[in-house]
Amino acid sequence: MNEKRTESFILRLTEKEKEMLVSLAKEHDMSISSYLRNMAFKGSAVTKTDIQTVIELKRIGNNINQIAKQINMIPHEDNIKLYLKELHDFLNMVSEITKKLV
């Protein structure tokens, strides 16, 4: 459904506002037009990077679930400590990714 965009819209800005707009669009790795459309119609500028981050978080979640399943199957204290360390490492990765999103 990629309709050809044939309409234009003139927007007057101060020099400072334009600089801010250019900067925000660059931060989101988007063109100014794409950034403005996303902000106007979706209320946010979701980028491919954000989507990739969510996918990575899901993968980490799956790994955490696999570790938890293995912990429940193995009652030995040494193995539990090893898996808890791995779980701690995964949680740290999730925390770092979450900080990048905010």
C-alpha cells in the first residue's frame, strides 16, 4: 500500500527550531519528512533500531526461560550457581539494552 506522496506542506520554523528538527531526525536515523510523519500520525518516531532492540530482548528472554527450565531440572547446588550467574549476565544485558531505549 505504498501510495506515492504527491502533496507537500510548507512549515515555517526559526533557525533554532530547524536545527533541532534536523538533529532529532538524525538521532532517529530518519529523513525529516519521515520523522515528521511518524510524530504527527503515530505520536512517536519508531526506528528500525528500536524494532531490532525489541527482537533482541525477546531472544534474551527466551534464553532466560531456557536457563530457568534447566535450573529446575538440575538440583545440584554447583550447577544452580552456574546458571544463576548466566541468568545474572543476561539480566545485565537486558538492563543495558533498556537503558539505550530510554
